[in-house]
Amino acid sequence: MRQVIVYDGEDGYMAAERPSLPGCISQGETTEEAVSNIKEAIQGYVAALEEDGLLTLAK
């Protein structure tokens, strides 16, 4: 797994971001939830890149 950074957010939630994917940020009430949510956000980010023709993954 590539680097994911988890930190205290301003609103009392835990924030998580994937620095190698600009703007790919999520949050959760707990660290575990934030990590689960960022995994989902990463999948959506990659799917959007594929949909826009900006990324092709070998399958």
C-alpha cells in the first residue's frame, strides 16, 4: 500500500489523505473509519481517471 496520512481534522474527525493523488482526502469519526473511507475514495479517484481516459490499468 502506498502512503496514506491520517491526522486530526479541524472538526473533531480524523482526516486521511493520499498525497500521491492530489485532492484525494476523506475523514471518519475514528482512525479506522478514516482509513476505510480513504480506501473507498482512492477507488473512486482511480475510477474517475479511467472514465476520463487519463489512466489505463492492465488487467
